Amino acid sequence: QVQLVESGGGMVQPGGSLRLSCAASGNIFSIAVMGWYRQAPGKERELVATITTGGYTNYADSVKGRFTISRDNPKNTVYLQMNSLKPEDTAVYYCRLFTTNDGYNYWGQGTQVTVSS
């Protein structure tokens, strides 16, 4: 069983920065793809960024150049550094752990990010 615990959300002014963290329990972190997703009120959950075991990253066009995903395998933790935040980045951010071959798929409980002046 895997548990994902996000932290680092909060309220920030436009142009500010936040760093989200997601710590995973269990022993499959090193073989899993990690991702950050977000869901704004009244909208579908959408991909923000993913990172593979080899460090290959993928970003939504809306966050390219502003957000950076990274992972620390010994610490079983994935991060999302968010810079130049905009009001439209306001959402609940979810961490996801999944594998492409073994069918693992876990979600965290979400952390609120609010960008407002």
C-alpha cells in the first residue's frame, strides 16, 4: 500500500512562489512515474507536470517556464517549484504515483494553492 502526503500549499500574491512536496510511503517510488495535477472549482482535473524514474519531465503548456518538477528518490519525495504564480493557478494540487507496467496508481489528498492579491 502506498500513501502520498502533500504539503506546501497556501495563499500567495500574484508573481509569488510556492514549493509543493509530496512524500510517498512504500517501496515502489523509485520505479514509479510521479506527477502533479490540479483541479480548479468547476473544472476538470488537469495535468501540471510529470517526471519519470530517469528524470524526464513533461509540463502543461500553461506552466512551462514557471514550474519545475523534481524528485529525490532516497527521500521518496517529489517537488513542484512554482514561480511567477498567476490567479489562474489557483486550484487544489494533487500528487500522483503510477507505473506504466504494473498498474499502480495512487493519489494524494490534495493541497490548496490560492493566488490572490
